[in-house]
Amino acid sequence: MAVLIGACTVDPVIVDTPDNGRVTDVTLTPPATPDQGWQLAISPFSLRPGQELQQCFFFEVPYDEPVFVSHIAVAQTTGTHHMNIFRVRSVVALDGAHGDVVVDDECWKPANWADWPLVINSQNEGNVDLALPEGVAHRFEPREKIMLQTHYVNATTQVTPSVGKVLVNFDRVPANAVTAELGTAFATNQNLRVCPGQSGVTFETTCRFADKEPVTIFGANGHFHSRGRRFTMSVFNPLEGAEAPFYDNSDWAEPLFAKNLGLAVPTRGGVSYTCEFSAGPNECGNPDDNCCFTFGGKVEFQEHCNAFVYFYPRRPDTDVNCF
């Protein structure tokens, strides 16, 4: 069940299993009043052995006037593969009213959220804390519909030792304290193919989001599955190409979330990002395709190369997803 609690954020209390340090429960105190913010809470759920579960929960922002958020806190138990929150835009085959959830099925198909702007992503157990620069905030419209997507795995590459559980706090800031809205870009390279025995296979692409004016990158995060070896990201200059990488991550399970970057992106620029993969000789993705791993959401037998970028200022022309 999805629960919305209208109600200051404190750090999550993380309860670990004593013998292995896995996060088996989390709590997150919701904002005390609606003037301070609100919380999204996904009730605990279980997974069968071998199961990958992806769910899309729909919520309505609980305000009748525009609100601004300068801090987001996320708490998740071990077993999470990712948690993404999007603003709902064009509806293809995935939709729901406030409180509805879509389990698997259309919740696995990226075409359904191809033009839905990203709010926040988290791939880490425990907590992720996103505090924006002074004067920068997410703007939410009155009763705006948002979707929280959570992917948990209880299989070979990842395990869920207890239950899946997700909590997200949105802490408000007064409108007169905001000088720039936060913008986001969600980019995914779907042209992937990694076959058993291949090593150091790389895929590179770009995503442009500074269409008419420069922007400043605040944060960035990369995402791939267990065949991923290295994820790099660089500012892309349309006149000079890719600069030296500002993001470099080799941990697929708990990837780096880089913040407070302060990187200038010129007009018509964006980011260039590269994913490097290796697959063992005995690994098998799709048995009907020479056991190769191609693009898809399933951790066990498919691969991803996704970039998440947070920048400011947001303008109507910067709401970009690169698919």
C-alpha cells in the first residue's frame, strides 16, 4: 500500500541485521506540519526467492498552491535496485490515480515514462540525502501527479533479506527564498550488447539539456547492472566535445551520487557518458541470443546504462529525457 503523510526531516534510523550489516528496516520521521513538507511511504512488502519486483506508485502533491522543495531524504532497505520519482506527463499505457499501484507489467516499459521529468533517483540502501544549493529548489504544481517506481531484487545478483520498504521526505522552502528551479535529465543508452567472455566493452552517448542558455550541474548519478565495470560522465561542449570526466564510478550495487559539483554547461551542451561492461564466459543473458546481455530492466539477465543529472536553472526547454 502507498501512503502519503502530510506533515522537519531528521536522519533515518537504520536497523541492521547484527551479523551482516544489511539494512532490514528503516524509519524516517515525516515533516511535522504540511507547511514544512510531506512524506511518501511505501508499506513493507515481501519477495519470493528468485523474484525481481518493480512497482509504480502514483501520488498527488498534497497542496492547492505551488510548493518548493529544497531537501529530499530517502530511506530504503537492502534489496533495493533503484527508486525513481517522476512527474507524470504523457500517458501511454501506464497511469493511476492517487494511491494506485501498478505491479510489474507496464511498470517495466521505459516508453511509458519517456517524457516524464525526473524528480530524484536513489540506488542505495539506507539513506540518500539531497540538499540543494541555497536558493535552488524543485517546484511542484498544485495537486501535481507524481510516480514513485521501486525495483527490488531477491535473486543471485542481489538479495532482499527482510522486506522491501521505501520512505521519502520532501522538505519545503518559502517561495521567496527560491532564485532558481532545479532541472533534471534522465538519459538511457538502450543500444547495449555484451556477450559471454567479452571484456572492456564500452558504449558512449550524449544527452543535451542546455538548449538556449547555459546551466550549472549540481549532481549526477550513473546506473548499470552487475556486468558494469566503469561509468564515467563528462560535460559535453558542442564546440569542443567531451571534457575530462567529472564522474567516475565502478560500484554497480552502491553507485556514487556526486553532489555540489558546480559545473558549467554551455548553450547546446549537456553530458557525455560511457558505460564499460565485462561478462564472464559462463554468464548467460538471453539464451536465444547467444547468451548476450542487451538492454532491459531485469538485473539477472539484462543490462542498463543510465545517467541522472541535476542542474539549474530549470526552464521549459530543459525538461529533457534522452532515450
